[in-house]
Amino acid sequence: MSNSENDQFWNLVDEFIEKANAACEQADPGLVSAALLNASARFNAFVVASSSIDRKEFIDEIESAQKYLTGRYAELVRDNLDDYRDNYKTYIRADDTED
């Protein structure tokens, strides 16, 4: 990924998070999280389908796409949970006494 693409990537990530944070002002964060997860799954299915040459190729790619996407999601969730664990006092509650 080029520097330009990397910058664009992180700008998009920040935009999606800002949109989700704004939605939490009107809806429960759990609902926002579930909607964002569903939207991501739906969009990823669209990307896999639309990048296929034809329906047969799409069907042949479903299993590997699912394995890749769920594996990547698991890695990202773990990385972010670890980040919040390590930075809980900074991100969430500075007065937390637990270590």
C-alpha cells in the first residue's frame, strides 16, 4: 500500500468511526456496533461478488473469501482489544485502579 493509499485508508477508518460515534448519540452502542458489523459483512459480500468474472467464479470464491474475511476480522478485533487493554486508562477511564 502506497503512502497515499495508507493515508486514504486511515482517513476512511476515521470517517466510519466518527459516523458510528455520532450514531451512538441516538442509538445504543450495541445496536450501532451490530449495524456496522452487518454493513461491513454486506459490503464485503458485494466486493467479492462484483469482483468475480461470473456467478460460477463467485460461488467458487465464497469459501476462501469467508475464511479470509473472518480470519482478518478476528486478527483486527484481537489487536484492538489488546490496544484497549493496554490503554484503558487513556481511552476509557483514567481513574480505574485495576491493573
